[in-house]
Amino acid sequence: MAAGAAIRIQCAEHVVRARLQAWADALRLNTGVPVVLDVAVGEPVEVETGGAVFRQPGVAIHYGALGSTGGVCVQWESARAAATLEPGRTTARVTLSPAAVCRLDECASSFLSAVLILLLRRAGWHHLHGGIAQDPAGRGWLIAGDQGGGKSTTTALLATSGWRVGNDDIVFLNAGTAGRVTLAAARTPIALRDPVRARFAAQGRPLPARGKFVYWPEELGSRWIDRIEPDVIAFVSVGGERTTHATPITARQATARLIRSSAWVMLEPGLAQEHLDLLGRLARQVRSYRIRLAEDIFAAPERLQELIA
Amino acid sequence: MSTYYERHPGLRLTGVEDEGIVLQLDTRRYFSVNESGFVILEALREPKTADELVEVLRSEYDVDPEHARASILRFLTSCQGSELVVRVDAARAIA
């Protein structure tokens, strides 16, 4: 299957379809299961949005909505746009107002990304905040941790040190083959804030909406990797110590930390058990470490690999 | 008539290292439970009385029945407070 072919955009407005298909293809998420965004341009019709609400920045997700069907309704809060997903279906019906079409890039990176996460979940690919990388020995790593904990900095440093990297923020986990959980990365750039970005020779490009600068792995001297079978999870945080150090943690502790990085596990009761089981399987599959990052990691990123050798 | 218990409909459970990680989807909280707690929550896929849970635990561990019963009741009380376990109408449990 061609890269990106797993996400299909349907829309009668050819310009909108072409732009959204280009966005979807650029993600290079090839899950092997087609998912479809069936897009119409017009004013979204009000739908019954009972049930619980899960909020992401600028997006409200009503689950257990759509009357008795138990589907999901997603609403964009920056301009009128809505999507409905029936239970078990890998097609979302999306309505974009003309105002939303005028902000199509923002709409795609915010609202449609949330819809896509829900669709991929129905296809067996469950969202997790984190980055993936492969060390020079071929081991797969998940770089996880709380917001502001250093995931992006770590991923960028590894990219400069001969590791292959995916991205720093969004990965999808799947049951994989031969009993090994697989993690897939969307092709999205690594985003760094000041003053950390000044530590890298590459210039990057500004992303004013997020107050960050973004880098493709290749700009940092790396090669992009689209998926791994993880062997190691590094839960990173920024410490006050002089040297970076690693502490092993148990699979149960790792599962609890993964839940914190995978808030979507709480959505849609019919999918929550599969998502939770995958997090538990992932934790059992790997060796997990709590990594406290210190200044020395900038001079010697390879120390991360040595710490868990 | 005995009191029956079962899992709250919002509970999801997975086993890790003989222990359990529990999600409560309605409250969006998660918990870890020890090995015996995991065995009890697994057993509560179907409604059970405290006495039936004692037998479940005794089939797994060499434990004094009275001590097991007291521990189970404490655990069930704690789980009810966290909306992990609910009491079930006896007629429905038996049906």
C-alpha cells in the first residue's frame, strides 16, 4: 500500500479534498486499515450530544452521544465544524463551515487530527503521547513522560546522535504481529521551544501558534522511522542533578505512567478494554526506566543508551 | 438474603505482574490493586456474595476463612467508595 493511502478524504469540493488529502498523505500513517473522512462544506447541523465530554485544546469530544447509538460527536471550537462517528465504523462524517474552510490548515492540525485519532482507534491503533526512536543497536524506544518533561528535547538530541527517530509527540500502538506491540509514528516534525532550540545547530522553522520551532529528523542528521517494536520505555523528566541517571521501574508502574500518557483510553467504553490491555502488554514487553535528564545529556546524548545497556 | 456484588459497568481491568491496573471510565480515575484484589475483581465479572468470594480466594491461597472474609469486606467497601464495585439486587443476581 502506498504511503498515506490508509487515510482517504472524500469531498465534493475538489480544492478542499485535495488540500486535506495532501495533509493526510503527509502524515504517512500506513496502518493497513483504511479510514475515511467524508467531508461536506456547509453549516454543521446541531446533533444530540448527550453523554460525557472529553476536551482537547480547541476540540470537544462528546462520547456516548448520537442518541441511542452510542457514537461520538466531535466539535471544533475555533470555527464551526463537527464530525460524527458511528460505533464500529471507520468512516467519519465531517461538516466544515465556510469559516472553518478558511482556516483549513489549523482545522486539520487540531479538529481533524482529533477525528483521525478516534478513527484509527476503531482500526485498532490507539493514541499515546510520546516519541519513538531506534538506537544504533536496533532497539526500539518509546520516549514518554509528562508535558514539559523533555520528550522533544530527548528525541531531538537522539536524532543528532545516530539514532533514527519518528516524532516527539504522537504515536499509535497496535497489537502488532507475533504478540509484539507495535508503535507507529505520524510524520510530524519535532517541536522545540526557546531556549532549548538554541542548543541545536539546525535552524528549524517557527511555529508561532505553538511558540515553538519545528525540525524534521533529517534536519537534525537523522532518518525518519515510521514504526518500531519497542524494547525500552524511557519516562523522561528534567531533574536538578548534575548527571543524567536512569532508574528501572516495574511493569505495573510503567502501565500506570502509560495511562497518564494515553488519556484517550478513558473514551468509548467499547474500546477502552482493548486500549488498556495494549498498554499493559506494552509495559510487559519492554524494560522501563525513569530517566532524570541533566545538563550532561546535551554533550553526550549517547549516555542514554549506555545507562540502560 | 445475602448481598451480591459485581463490577461497576465503568470498570476496565488488566493484569500486570500478577497485580491489576483498574480504570474507572466514568470518573476517569485509575488505580492499582494487589494480587488478591485482582483475583476478586476478576471474579466479579459475575455477581457474587462475600462468601462466594471467600471460596474464590481460598481456591487460590491458603487463607483462614474468617480472615479472608474480613479482608474481602474491607476491599469491597473501598471499591464501592471508588465506584469500582456495586451492590446488585439479589433477584437480578440470581436470575
